[in-house]
Amino acid sequence: DTEVTQTPKHLVMGMTNKKSLKCEQHMGHRAMYWYKQKAKKPPELMFVYSYEKLSINESVPSRFSPECPNSSLLNLHLHALQPEDSALYLCASSQVLNQPQHFGDGTRLSIL
Amino acid sequence: EDQVTQSPEALRLQEGESSSLNCSYTVSGLRGLFWYRQDPGKGPEFLFTLYSAGEEKEKERLKATLTKKESFLHITAPKPEDSATYLCAVRPNDYKLSFGAGTTVTVRA
């Protein structure tokens, strides 16, 4: 079992809905990441948080809004998504930025 | 631009048949090369980090090696439970992992 927990495991939403993805780790890691992975493709970095501050936004559309309420929790707020946003959304954490990243099992998101 | 190329794309092995996966990379200033294993419907599972040419790491039936231009993941006497997609990634800076497309390994009993 992974030490990075993501909920929900599956999410189906309409294009006008607002939903949130949640990621939690209790390893004391101070860097957390969001990735997007399409079928048969490698993960692509979306956002990076370091010490609860947003460090990197890889030109992600504003319909994705990250939030890091504390050092253990990372959220991804979703609004007005498009069908092409359907993917596996992965959260990862590392002790600090330059250490190996450990991934959760992801949220499988489907946009109707 | 950083590039990571993995070969082959797919590998079918008989149980006990050893083989190697290749990861070639072009990156300006390597800050680590990483191997992950990903099972269907799961997130990538961290296997190894290699930092300098000549470095080797081992875990059970897996052994990773690194040269200045490529890395190999050797699978010795594989078992069906070694079936997975193996991802190679390089870190060109402190925060980003640039992944290759992966090699899907299927081990038949």
C-alpha cells in the first residue's frame, strides 16, 4: 500500500460541476506535486508545492486550482472541466524538492 | 530540450528468461535518473535513483545501471509478478521529473 493517499479513487463529473481531489501524506514530506496521466502515456507535471507554497505551475489552465492547507494535505479544485481533462490525476510527495518522489494511486477522473 | 527514450516499447518474457530495458537520455545537467514501476490502475512505485555514471543499484530481481548517456534495468529470472510498466525519469532541475514513455513487461508462467 502506498503512503500517499488519494481520494476519491474514481470521479465522474459534468462540465459544469465543481469538485475537489484530495491527497494526504503523513511521512513528514515538505514537497508535494500534482501530475496528470493520460492512458498509455507517462505522467506530466502540473503543480509543485514546497513548504506549503506554490513553487511551480506548469502552465495549467485556470479551471484547475491547487491548494495546500497544511504540510500533510494537498487539494486540487476542479471547475468547468472539458472532456479532454479526463485522465488519472496523481499526487506525489518527497522529503524536499530534490529527493525521490513517492506517488499515490491516483484519482481516475471522467468528464461527461 | 530534455529527452528520455525507452526501449523496447513492450517486452514479453518467459518466466526465468532474463532481459534488459534501456533508457537513453539527453538532459542539460542531470540531477538524478529514476526508475519506477507502474501496475495498471496504480500510481508509479519508486524503485531506484542513480546519480553518477558507473553507479548500480539492486532490489530483488532488478538491477539498475547508469552510464553518461543511458541507463539499463536488468531483470534476472523474472516471475509473473514482475509484469508491469517500467518508467524511467530524469530530473533536469530540483523539482521536475521528465518521464520516458515506459516499457511494458509481460512475464508468462
